[in-house]
Amino acid sequence: MDAFTAGLLQRIRATESDLTRAQEDGDDFLVEVEQSELDDLHRLAAEHGVQVAQHV
């Protein structure tokens, strides 16, 4: 795995964690911010052919 892929996957994991925390805290604004960031990261991953495991 190259540095770009590793970094991107790490950012996705961190953002997923931040999103979960914002949801648990009931912070609707932060949920929107983190979801937008996560959407952007997933788009970037798709554009570069990076496979992202979906969490259920």
C-alpha cells in the first residue's frame, strides 16, 4: 500500500470516528460537517481506485 492510500484510509477512519462521536453527542452541525468530509474522502478514494471497506 502506498503512502497516499494509507493516508486516505486513515483519514476516512478518523472521520468516521469523529462522525460517530458527533452523532452520539447530538451535535447536528458537526454531524453535517463530518458527513460532508466523509463524502469528499469517499469520492476521492473512488476517483483514485482506492477500495474502502464499508462499516455496517
